[in-house]
Amino acid sequence: MSNATICNEVSARNINSKSGFSVAIGSLMNAVTAVRKVLHRWRRNSTSRRQLAGMSSHMLKDIGISRSDVVNEVTKPFWKD
């Protein structure tokens, strides 16, 4: 086997390793993005429910929500939509 053949094989292995690494990084980034979206949704749920709980009866009437609707909503865990 010539030196050129050996170098080509080593280069091909390095390229395959880098592409595998790129796939792993891409998968990791996708997972991180998915986690960030879930955390954002949970925070939004929590914030919205806290604001809803703080509304006066007059404000609730204006938006067409009863106090019992508010109780049902604010007693949900933050991870439930």
C-alpha cells in the first residue's frame, strides 16, 4: 500500500468522524432548543395564571371569564396547558 493510499484512507476516516460529530452536535442543539421551548412554555403558563389570579371580578367579567374558571385554571400545575 502506498503512502498516498494510506493518507486517503486516514482522510476519509477523519471526514467520517467529523460528520458524525456534526450530527451529534446537531442532535444536541435540537434537544437544547426543545428543552428551552418547554421551559419557556412552562414559565408563560405560570406567569399567565398568576396574572389571571390577580384580576378583579370586574376585569374577569370584561373578558368573559368567571371566578370558577380562574380557580380551575390557576390550580393546574405549570406544566399543564
